[in-house]
Amino acid sequence: MFVSFFPRPKLFFLSFVAWSAFAVAFWYLLGRDMGAWFAMPPADPEALPIVGVHYFWTPQFLWFYIYFAVVTAIFAGFWFVALPHPWAMWSILGSAAILFSTYFSVQVSVAINNWRRPFFDLVQNALTEPDKVAASDLYALLLVFAQIAFLWILVYVATRFFVSHYIFRWRTAMNDYYLSHWQRLRQVEGASQRIQEDTMRFASTVEGLGVSMVDSVMTLIAFLPILYALSTHVTHLPIIGEVPAPLMSAAIFWSLFGTVLLAIVGVRLPGLEFRNQRVEAAFRKELVYGEDHADRARPLTVRELFGNVRRNYFRLYFHYMYFNVARSFYIQADNIFAYFILIPTVAAGRITFGILQQILTAFTQVSSSFQYLVNAWPTIVELLSIYKRLQAFEATLHGGKLPDIDTEYLANPEVDARPGDQPA
């Protein structure tokens, strides 16, 4: 799954994490200030936030682009020379390009958050004091938003096009790797489906989850300081009262609560999803044999296999039902949680409409980043079921032990029809 596309996967990912941690630490300790040596100093912390599309080519951003390119070149150069791999250009430089695009998207959110305060303050002034605000000022700020949005659209479209090719290259690498060992793998149940379908699903799902995780980390890095600064406008939380950095504390608590809740209620779903693929594959395989052999796909046999499919789907529906209940309740509560904790501050009139919008946006960004598992849990369930299927290939190739769920099914195909697991 990984060795076909990445050089020495375990060592590669460990080195990536270590190098990334070093690069981030060096940037905040020394690297950011080094831009002043090249007439690209960091922004003055006392200066007002930059509002407009030129936010992306300020001296500090130009210096960061150079820094990112140098750090990437050093890391990629080491792997190109020390452990060359036929897919290194895509797996290393392609991953770096996706990381940069993710960072850029996060900064778009920061730029829009900078825009919210002046725009909504103008809206508030216009609504409370008629004829005080010129319509041209509002149009000008809408134009600023449009410029930022159009830049994001350009980057988004280009990124999705690139990512599509990146995913297919990963699928190609897995496809070539597995087909080179086809004579050993063909004995595995559903081998054709695992190569034809699961490789593409695995590559696209891992890429999506990986980008989401990196996006969450980068969003936290970008918005936590903003949320901490905005906490100066909020002194009290409902019920609790005064706490240090109230907005940050509330965001962390609420996100951890949702993550733990959904991890507990959704713990059975990965295994059920995998069993679902097994019974579907057995049913499909018998039908395929029936196309070429008259003695296969007999009504009783097919009916029994479809009965396994039916039972597993009903179990899956039951477990997803209570999972969706918990997830839906949490998501709906999440929509009003930020407003709930801000009620004392709003009622006291301590903030303007523009600051309120900035707080809501920053709070949502931070809490949703902490809620990575909450938002990604259905996709993680799907990925785990795909991983379990492809893991059988890995075990076959390396003479290892089959996953427990595979040996369980081989020993007793009726394991998926246990009545005790069927909801009443």
C-alpha cells in the first residue's frame, strides 16, 4: 500500500515528521526574523491586520515561500540521493505541493477573517446611524472579498486537478506492484476487486484524510493566536464564569468532548464495514461463476449468500442509526455553542458586530480543527475497511498471518450470519 509509492515508508514518514517539526520550530525561533536580512522582515505585531489580496505577497509571505521551497528541496534531495525510488517525484514533491496548497487555503481563511471586522463594523454603523456610511465603502469591501475569493478559486481548481493526477499515480504504483505478484495474490478472495477498486479508494481516501489532518494542524497554528487575542474581548463564560483565555478553553473542551463521544459510539463500525465487503464479494463472486458455469449460482446458494448480505446490512443500519443520532445531536449543538458562550458578552455590549464575526469565524476554525476525528470518522471507518482488505495482500506476499477477520471468515463463512448480532 505504501512501499509501492513511497521510499522506505516507515523511515520516510518518521523523517518527514521529524523534519517538519524541526522546520516549524526553526521558523518561529529564527527563520521568520531572518527574512529581514533580505529586506523581507516579519509583520509588526502591533500593526493592524492587512485587508486585501495583497496579504499574500507581503514581504513576510514572500520570505515564507522561499523558506518552504528551501526546506522541501533539502528533504527531497536527501531522499533522491540516499534512497532513490521510481515514484519519488510524485510521492515527495507532489506531497509537498499539496501541503503548500493546504497552507495557502488556510491563509485564505485568515485573510477573509481579517476582512470580516471592517466590513461588519461598517454594516453595524450603517444600520444604527442611517446615511453615515457611504454605499461605495461597502461595495469596495465586497470587491476586496471577491478578489480573495477568485484567487482561492484559481488555487483550488489547480490543486484539485493536480491531486487527481497524484491519486492516480499512487493507484498506478500499487497496481503495478500487486500485478507483479499476481500469481501469489490471485488465490486471495476477491483479488481482482482489491486491485481494480480498493487501490483507487485507498489512495484517494488516504490523501483526503492526510490533507484534512494537515489542514487541521495548520488551521490551529494560524487561528489559535487569533482566538487567544480575541479572548481579551470576552471575560465571562455562562455557568463557569471567569477562566483564562475563555474562547480557547471553551473550544478545546467542546472539541475533545465531541471526539471522545463519537469515537465511543462508532467503535464497531469499521469491522461491520469490512464484513459488508466480504459478504458482498462472496455474493458477487458466485454470480460471476454462474455466468460461465451452469452448475454455479444455483438459486439456493445465491439466496443464502444474499441472505448474508441482507443480515450484515441490517446490522450496519442499526449501528449507524445510533451513531448518526449522537453525531447529529453534536453537530446541531455545535452550530449554537459559540453563540451560547458569547451571550453574556453580547448582552453587555462589550463587542462590535465586526468583532463578533471575527470571534465566530476563529472559534469555528479552531473547534473544527480539534474536531478532526468527529468530521472524518465516517471516512476513517471506510479507510479501515479498505485497509483490512488490502492487508490480506500484504500478508500473502510476505508470508505473514492473515488479519483475524479474514481467518475468522475462512474458518466459518457463516460468521456473518450470527443471529446474536442482528437487531430485534
